[in-house]
Amino acid sequence: MTAGRKRALRSSARTGSIAVDGVETMFSRRTEQIEADQPGALVHPPLWAAVEAHIRTEGTYVPSFYLFLAIAGLIGAVGIMTNSQILIAAAMVVGPEYNAITSIALGLDRGNRRRVRDGVRALTVGFLLAIAVTLGFAALARGAHHVVVLVVVGVLTLRLQRRLWRRATRGAASGPQR
């Protein structure tokens, strides 16, 4: 680091704060140029190792995976019943099935049958559970007054969302978990 850069950092630290963190993955024009001059020389192997490690950790199916899939089904059902596009999009955001799909793709690519089997099983059981819960909700909604059921589901969804948001922000504030 040059002396001028150190001075600039010190002067900015007097008026604010500086956070220094390790860089796991970086893209730049210079690395792209080196890669073009010498194919395979630099960045791709570490990048894909990090991506595969992330997919492996996300390829585990704890009970919350199934809970979120069922909640996504309920939110989607309410979106269909109320003709609300935002609720349909919210159901897509809440649903954790992307992790299982990428885990299956990695298993197919690496020839890991156990990973493929676990991902397919998680998706099958999760979607069947979501369908059953949504079917029960729809039967309840048809028998009861629609507004009451929709309000109850909306309130429960918001409470769960707030609780999960608080957990996520507490986890982010405590730093990365290794």
C-alpha cells in the first residue's frame, strides 16, 4: 500500500469508519485480460470450488426446508385465490427448492447418485407436503369465510417472516459462521 493511500485511509477514518474484510471471489478487467492471454491461468478453478462448496452446504434438507416449501404453497394459494401477482412472486421467493435443484444438477455432473437421490426425494416429499397442506387450506377456505382465512394466514405469514428476519439479522451481526 502506498503512503498516499494510507494517508487517505487515515483521513477517511477520522470522519467515518472503514471495514476491512477478506475477498473470497473477485472479478476485474485485468484478470479477464490475463485469462484471455493465457486460457485457464487464473480465476476459474477457485471460483468453481467456492460455488460447489456452497451448493454442497445448501444440499442438506432440514425440517425448515419442508416448512418453507409448505409456506410457499400456502402463499401461492392465497395469491391465486386473491388474484395477486405479488403473492405469487412471494411464494417463489420463499420456496427453497432451488437449492435442491442445484444440488441434483451437481450430483448429475459429478456422478454422485446419493446427492441426486437425496435431492429428488426432498423435492418429492416437499412438494407432496406442500400440496397436502395447500389442499387442506383450500378446503378450509371454501368451508369458512374467505376473508377470515386469508387474514389469519396473512398474519401468521407476517409473524413468521419477522421472526426469520430477526434471526437472519442476528446471524449476520454476529459474523460469518464457519
